[in-house]
Amino acid sequence: MTTTTAEPEAPAPARPRDRSAPAPVPVLWLALLATPVAAAANAPVLILPDMAASLGVGTSTATWLVAAFAWATAVSIPLLAGLLRRRGLAPLLRLSAALLLGGTLLVAASPWLPAALLGRAGQAAGGAGLVAAAMSLAGSARRMGVISAGFGMLGASGPLLGAQLSHAVSWRLALSVSLVSLLAVPAVSRYAAAPTATAATTPTGAGAAQGGRFDARGAGLLTVLATALVLLPHAPAVALGSAVVAAALLAHHVRRRPDGFVPAALVRSPLFAGSALLALALSTSYFTLLFAVPRLLADRAGWDVTAAGTGQLAALLTGSALSWLLAAGSARMGRTTVRTVLVVIGTLAAVLTVFASWGPLLLAATLGAVFGATGANAVLSVQAASSAPAPQRPTAIGLFTLCYQLGGAFGPAIATALVLGS
């Protein structure tokens, strides 16, 4: 593969392949490496009462197991993408696998909520590192589309899969499904160990390390900012104040150290900022509809829980699969056309949700929302990465993914305020 990612409207002409360079990691290995975390994230949705009873806490308290996973995912992705940028792929894979395995063992063995929370955070951090690795190795919107479609499909199937595993064996097994990712680690590690796997042969520089003094202050300020944003729906006043202070301090730090953990050139890039903000908007819309539409199907269309759940699952799976078509054709469509499609479909999904009272139209809104979010994750992440020099592309993907993950924190809170709390 080449490192050329200049303009999606005009793909680079084919070059003779360097036979000494390693072949790209097969995309199915990358999908297996990254996507099980989506099922693990959503597995608790239908089994929270079982988890709460086992741990001796109330159901509302057990929801912190979901919040801890979301927080650790959002915070860890940019941090572990920074590790990828500095140390290369192999150390990232080893650390991520250890975090995932250790966290899962803690969840499986702990009878207390605090230890289970720590285990869920470990699982999320390990999964986040594997996601960062897979996205950095994707290298094209078509391959990224396979990963994003897998995210959507496994995320949609997560609640049902979690319920089935919980009823058949234990809720602890349901929370362990992300261990499947470890099956892909040896194959991807062999690629990382290839002697010629350097930035010149990996599209995002994932195979090469970048030295220099670690920007601990920049990483710490970004972590505080991300934490405050994740907690914004739960403690608005405190989180908003903390976010404003952290953002101001981080902006000052970026000016003082423009080549640090958060590169100044990346933050100031219109292409990166536009891609990340659009992904945040579409992700927030998707997660809002994900939680709101089942209630709207019951209130407006009179559907029962089974019909609503089955219909939404079909819509989510279909929309996720269709998003790959957008990713596959994005290079021919051009950047402006792709963004127009994403904005139009995302807007239509929101409008349908507000005004539709017929069940199939509400499901169409769900399909449009997941299509927009997963399509944005596939196409815009590549565009965001292309705005950075090769050594900084893992950082670009990490920051982009952080913006996307924030939608998962904002969406449920918006749905609760507008629909679920009524």
C-alpha cells in the first residue's frame, strides 16, 4: 500500500507494488481485532437487573458499569493512539491485550461492584487500544467501512447476545465477549514484527515509532477534558466548569508545545475539525435515536416491546451493512458529495423521529441514523487522518474517535431528557 491520501476526489494513480514490502493486514483480521468491543459495550443493556442482584446493588447503581466502560473507551483511545505514535504497533497490541484479559478476569471473578468497575474500565481500555490499532492499519475508506459496519452490526446485536449468554450461563460471560478480539492479535502482531513494516509501508504510520519526550501535561489535560465531557450529562454544572477550564489550559499548552500530545497543526486543520465535528453530530444523533425510538414505537405506533426490539435490530443491521457501500464508493463520489449525503440522511433521520407516528417510518429514521454514524466513522476518519503528516495519523485517528465516542455519552442523556423522562 502507498501512503498517498491526498484528495478522495482523485485517487492516486496505481504504483508498481514493492514486493519487499509486507502485504496489508487482511481487513477481516482488523474487523475481528476491533469490533467485539461494540458487542461488549452494549451487552449489559438487557441484563442490568441480573448484574445488580448478583453484586448486591440497585439497578441504577449497576448502570455505572456501563458508564465506566464508556468513559474508559473515550479516554483511552487518544492515549493509546499516542502510544502507537511513539512506540509502534507491537507494544500497543501487547498492552491492549493485557488490559483486556486482566479486566475480563477481574469482571469474571469479582463479587464487588468497585472491583467490577475497575475490570470494566480495563476491558474498555484494552478494547480501545485494539480499535486504535485496527483503524490505523485500515488505510482506506473501503477497509475502514468494513470495520465500521462491523461495529454497527455487533453493537446492534450486543443486547440480545448479552441476554442470551446471561440466561444460558452467566452475565459475567456476557461481559466477556470482547475476549474474541484476542484471536486476531497474533495475526496482526506478525505484521507488526515484519522487518519492513515501517511508516513507509503502513498508511498511517502505525508500524513506526516516533521518539521524543512524552508530553505528559498535554495527555493529562486531554484526559481531564474528555472525562469532563463524558460526565457532562450526569453532572452538568461541575462537568461544564471543569471542561471549560481544561479546554483553556489545553489550548494554552498547545500554543506552548505545538508538537506535543495534541499537535497544533492538527487542531487548526479545517479538514480535521470539520470531520471530527460532523462525526460528533451524527454519532450523537444516532445514540439519541437508539434509545428514543423504542419508546416512540410504543407511544406513537402501539408496538409492543418484542416488535419494537426486533424491528430496531433489523434496521440497525441493515443500516450498518449499507454504510459499507458509502465507504466503498467514497473515493469516486468525492469529499463534498459524501459529506452532503451524510448531512442529508442524518437530518432526515432526525426530522422523521420528530414528526413520524407510523412505525416503519420510525425504523427508517433508525436506519438512517446508524447509516450516517457508521458511514461517518468509516469515511471521515480517513479524511481526518489525511489532514496530518504520516507520524501524526494515529493521533488524528485517536482524537477523531474520541469525538465520535462522545456521541455515546451525549445521546442517551438527550433521549432521556426529551423522550424517556416524560
